[in-house]
Amino acid sequence: MTSLPISVSWQADNVRILDQRLLPAREEYLDCSDIEQVFAAIKTLSVRGAPAIGIAAAYGLVVGLSADTEERSIQHLMKVLTDRRDYLASARPTAVNLVWALDRMMSVANSDESLDAVRLLDRLVLEAQTIHEEDKASCRAIGETGYEIVKKHPRLLTHCNAGSLAVSELGTALAPMYIAHQRGVDVHVFVDETRPLLQGARLTAFELGKAGINRTLITDNMAAHVMSQKKVDAVIVGADRVVANGDAANKIGTMNLAILCQHFNLPFYIACPWSTVDLLTQTGDEILIEERGSEEITQIDGHLTSEQDTPVYNPAFDVTPHALITGYITDRGLLTAKDLLSH
């Protein structure tokens, strides 16, 4: 779908990032020519969504290195890459794709000792591009996996943004909706605004509108009422990490929806690529939850909504227990929690 925005690209040896902080008012891009700019883009949510963060980090590992690579020994370059990997990995702790992409890049760097510095850098750029292309294929596969679900349950509710802005194209949670819409299904999506940073209001409603999909924006605390009126057939959301037992970390407020779905007997699906599945972490209790600044709660667009010194607790994610999840819409098919370990 050519009308959908592109979150990350590699252009003229720069990492080009759509600055999602400015949407929907302005579509502006950041041309990151050094690793510090990529780190800042990830940290400040200019780029967000687990797969998009991973893609940006893969490119960020090598951005700015080409100018003086020929003057470096391979040993020095490996030290630089290791330091860069650790630096980028510290930007955001919860999304597994960030570390997954960086470790995949470093595995390539360590795999062939015969390469000189110039050829190694070329190989790493190619690997980052491969990660990017694989994510596009994953998004399309997720869309196909979830198509029949959306066809059966066309009145949907989603939370945060798990569309093209969060990945390479199409999205995760939104991918089945885009595929179904293209095939003539009358899709309607209730979009949670997603406090405190309003990714639903600013991003999901924006891109669904660009794609021509019927959508209705609601505040987060309207979801139960909308479900009680029988206006929703199912909930599909993305995930930043799914662990071995099936527990899933996603934007704060996701667990609320899963609990509501249980009460109203509605299916609740997680949509994610296999790269978001972390089989080394056993349960959701082990997931490190990012906490963000108090100003995200006490202010909106720089305007105070409470007293400046009001104590704030601002976790960016919550963990939905696997028992509340109907299934996982993945690029490896529709899975249950029990299926994860066998794939």
C-alpha cells in the first residue's frame, strides 16, 4: 500500500527516520548521519515500534563508519562495533527487537575473520538491509495469517500503534486489517488514543485514515463501554516482547483490554513477527519494563495538567498474561502459547 508512511530507510549512507513525534501535524524526516542521532531518535520515540527500532538500530550500528574505515584495523573496528552495540542497546530496554537486531549484526561481524574492515562494513550494511527486507516479508505474512480473523471479526479495537509506522510496511496488528480492506472486507477499527503519548490518536488513526479504513477514535477508558454495546468483535494489538510461556509486553493499557475481552467473551490477539518472540525469557515477570519521565503525565504539549511536583509513576508497558491471549498472529502462522516453544 503505497499511501502508507515509511518509518525507516537507508538513503545515501544515512538512516532516514520519519519523526513520529510530529505526527499527524507534520511529516518530517530526520537524516541521521551518526550513531548519536540514531540513539536519540530511538530514545525520544522519533522512531518507535519494536521492529522499526530493530531496523533503525541495525543501520545505526554502521552509520557514519564509512568515511574512515580504510584507516582502521579490523581489530579496532570490532572494538568500535562492540561499543556501538552496547550503546544502542541501552536506548530502550523492553522491546526485544532492538537487542535481537544488534546481536544478529554482531554475529555477522564475528563470523568471518578473513574480511578486512572495508569488506566487513559492506557486509554489515547488507545484513541491515536484509533485516529490513525480512521484516517487510514478515509483515505481509502476518497480514495473511490474520486475514481470516479480520474477515470473521471485521469490527475491531486496537491499542497504541502497530501499523506501518511501527515496522517496515503494513504493520503487525494492522497488517491483517490492511489486507482485509484491500480484499473488500468492510473493516471498522476503534482506536484507543493510548495515553500518555497518544500513539493511537496521533499515529494509528492517521495511517488508517490514509489507507481509507473506517476508524473511530476513543479515549482509553471508553473501551469497556464500547464493548458492552457490542460494537467490537475482537481486539488485535502488537507486542514489544513475547516470552516463552506466552506472556506479552505491549504498550501500557494493553492488559486492561485483555481483561475486558475475557469479561465480554471477545477474542484477544497479539500480532507480532517471530523476531519479537524471546524464548530465552521464561515469564513476563522477568521482562524489564521501561519507565519514562514524569512530564509525559503532568504535561500535554508542554502545558501542565497537574502541579509540576506531583509524584508520577510512568511505566511505558504492561505485561498481559498468556492465559488472557486467544492467539498469536505471526509470520509463522496462528499460534497458541503452547505452540511457541515448538516453533
